[in-house]
Amino acid sequence: MPELPEVQTVLREVVKELQDARIEGLECLYPGTVIVDPELRGIAWPATLTGYERRGKYMLLHLSRGNSLIIHLRMTGKLVSTRIKDEASCHERACILLEGGHKLRFVDIRTFGKITLCRTENIPRFMPNLGVEPLGGDFTPAYLKQLFRQRKTPIKNALMDQTLIAGLGNIYANEILYRSRIDPQTPAGSLSLHKLKRLEEQTRAVLSEAIAMNGTSISDFRRVDDKSGEFQNFLQVYQKEKCPRGHSVQKIKQGGRSTFFCPVCQK
Ligand SMILES: [Zn+2]
């Protein structure tokens, strides 16, 4: 499942595809994959890319004519450029048409991914309530202390709650907690400012390293050019049997997801 570093990687590559090309249209190939703002006025195409940003696991592409695309890959969504690989897929759910006959295919086995075309000013209506950006300036130990105040929910679950912190999923939550030496079962509200400082630093470090390595390709994350990310080679506890210091990694379930942690390092 793409998390913040994978979405950032795909966004960077989508922007490269779109920045010098006229966008000719958006085709929906599976019911419900493309959502169109009912307030969209007139013709949306052709359009050009005028700006972009990432919010949590969402990509926002701003277009000419006052419209935007919101792309959410969800579990298995990927964007594949026909410039790199022109191969039809039976899992193609939507398609961004570019000038010269090029396409960006939205391929999504599980069909949970969405592409929304909306008026730029209506973006908030189509976005869920998202928490703080873990690479942004607001993500500080003091902010986390306030955010987790009186929360008894385990820190692992709190890290993955998109309404608290936007962009972290199971792989990075495991890795961040290992590197912060925090037991994933610790109630979020009981963490000291000192430990939250470590959590903040390690969150930034893990995410930045993963972005630099184009994300993690564990299951089926692929980039726009169909290449894999490389961060899976640097994971320290996720799906490991031993931690880097040689202790046995323990696997438990939290919120229905697998948690990997070292009971020695993460006391
Ligand atoms: Zn250990």
C-alpha cells in the first residue's frame, strides 16, 4: 500500500510526465474510479499543469481552467506511462490522455483507487479530514504532545491514524518506532516530550531516506516508469526475523495490521 514516500515518488514522476504535455482528457474505464465535481463548468480539456502538491497519501494536480485532479492510489493503484511501457492491462481503471497519443494509465487491481476532477476551490469537499504533515514545520514534539494528550490508543495505531498524522502506513510506522526505540503498544498519551522528540526526528529521517530511495516496493508498488523503489533493502524490522542488533523480532496484530518490533531495543 503506497504511503507518503511512495506517493511523493509517484507525484514527482507524474509531474515530469505532465509538465510539458497538453492534457487532452480523462477517461473512466471502471465505474466509480473517476469522480467528477458536479460544479465543474464548461469543458475541462485540453489543460496544462499549473501546480502540484501532496497531502498525506493524496496527490493534487492543479490544472489550467481552474480545475484540479485529486489522485488517491489507495491499496494497489499505480500510474504507468505509455512512453515507457505501452502495454494494455485488464486492470486499467482510468486513463489520462496526453498530446501526441501518450497516456498515463491508472492501473488498480483492487479498484479502491480514485481520480477526482474538481474545481480547485472545491478540493476540500473531496478530501477527508487529514492530520499534520510529518515532514512539515508543524510536526514538532510539542505538537505531538498536545495531539496525543490523554489518548490511550497505542502509539503505532496513532501514527497510522490519518486524521492525526497524514501519510504514514504500516511499513513506516513499524520502522519509525523501531528507530525511535519506542514499544508500539505504548499508549500515545503517555510518551514523554523526550521520546516524542526522538519520534519526530526518526519520522523525518525515515521518510526522507525513503523518498530519496524512491519508496519501498514490498508488494506491488511500482513507479511511473514501472521501476521499483529501493527502500525495502534498508528496512530494519518490517517483515524481519532479527533486528539489526541480532535480537528476535516479535510479530503481533494491532488494529488488524501486523506490527513488527524488537522487545529488547524498544523497551
Ligand atoms: Zn533489537
